[in-house]
Amino acid sequence: MTNDAYWDELGVAWCAVKPEAEIILPRLKARLRRQSLLITAGLVLGLPLGAAGIALGLYTIAIGWQGGAWFFVTRGTAIILVSGLVLYAWMMLRPVCAGDAGRALPYMLRLAIARLERLLAAARLGLYACIVLAVFGSAGMMLRMAAGKPVQGSILLFYVIIAGCAAGLFFHGRAMRATLVRYKHLQQVLDAA
């Protein structure tokens, strides 16, 4: 027996040298299919949303600059930064979108590891986007109040939504990291076999 934390969860507890591919393959194929669908949907939506966000941000900055409404400038800057992060995540995920889930276990395992690493990086970019929104949103609210205009909407609700998104990204990232460690462990066991 071993004291490795991932031994039983991978279905290899009874076979230390050669894990049974019949147990692992169907689960990994199903996971890769789901990931392919989600990544494809993210890619289809990410490029137009990122490009539209940059255009909207530039338009918002132009309106704020012309009218002297500096809170519009901060809002437009935040929109551009977040859209840039969306486009960067789009570029990172594009190479791992395609993949044949019907190939051998080592190939599928490498693909799953590559996807999880890229998805973790995309989740990190999402956390950066939450920080950008909190900082620039706060600055925009302060500039709006300094201009003598009331803040539209609840400030508390704004921060609760951002904190909720950040918490969701953080906990989902932790789950993906744990899965990544399991897959890397399985890859080591398969390489040693």
C-alpha cells in the first residue's frame, strides 16, 4: 500500500505498476468531450465579446473625455482592460481546443493536463479582471460623487457581485489544481509502468 493521497481516487489502488485503462479511459473521454464543448463555446463567445468590449471602452472614454466626465474615462479604461484579459484568455485556450478524445490514454492525459493548465491560467485572468473592476469601479464611483452626481445602483451590491465572482473563480481554480495534481500523478504512474 502507499500513502499517496490520490491513489484511490484514480482507480489504481489495486494496481501500483499498471493502472487499468478500461477504468480511466471512459471517464477521461467524457471529461475531454465536456471540456471541448465548453472551451469551444468560450472561444465562440470570447472573441466577439472581447472585440466589442474594446470598442465600447474606447467609445466610453471618448464620451468621458469630451464631456469632462472622468468617471466615464475610468469606466472605459476598466472595460478595455477586462476585454484585453478576455482576449488574452481566448488566445491561451485556442491551441488546446482541438483534440481527439478517441486516441490512446497517454495522449488524452497530456491533452487533459494541457487544458487544465490553460484553464487555470484563464481563471487567474478572471481574478485579475475582478481586481480591475473593483479598483476602477471604486475610482469611478468616487469621481462620480466628486462631480456631484449620485451613484447609480447599490455600491454594496457591486462589491458583493465582484466578491462572489472572485470566490467562484478561486474555488473552481482550487478544484482544477487538485484535478491537475491527480492527472500528473497518473501520468507518472503510467510513465513508470
